Amino acid sequence: MLLSDSVTYRPATPPEIFETLGSIAILGSTLGAVLGFPAMLLVGLPAHVWLISTRRTALAYYASFGSVAGVIASFAFGYIQDPKMWTWIFSEIHYVLVGIVAPGAMAGAVSAITLFLVSRPDKALAE
């Protein structure tokens, strides 16, 4: 007679898999790459080139443009998930602000600030 069932093998269920930190990190990195890469190519790089060419190299400019790029990417991802989102988007303004605008703006700003801190365009133009 077995006293404990912990000896027998059974495959992990999806909730158990996603409870691990590694799985969550992989999922977050994948989702970040899927959303972030197109946003970086379509909005971030042109914004970076424009900011440098117009000598607007302060951190606030980068954070602002990054926030806008993040919100655009969030709306695009929301539209891909539910193409009918424009029919309910104005009636669910709380969901839009908390679920789409805020995370997109924060992720975009963090990405743009990271680019700013790595490339330091303000110091490059000063030299």
C-alpha cells in the first residue's frame, strides 16, 4: 500500500507549468519580442533617427516617443486579438486605460529609456 502519491509520475498540467518563474519569463520575453520588435521597427527607429536629426536628445523626448510607440503596439495587438474591439472600446473605457494604454505606455517608455541610456545620444552630440 502506498502511503503517498508523490512517488508516482504524472505529466504536469498547464497551470502547474505556468506557475513556474521560468515559464512566465519565457512567455513574457516571447510576448515582448512579438509586440516590441514590430513597434521598434515601425515607430521606434524612425523616431530615434528623427530625434537625433533634430537634436532633440533629452531623456523626456525618448520617454514620450516610447510611450506613444507602446500604446500603438498595444492597440495593434488588441486589434489582432479581437478585430471587433472598436465596437466596444468606447463603452469599456476603464478596460482600455488599465488594460491597453497604461501597460503599453509603460513598456514603451522603459524600452525607450533603455535605448537612451545605452546609446546616450545627448553625450554623442555634445562631443
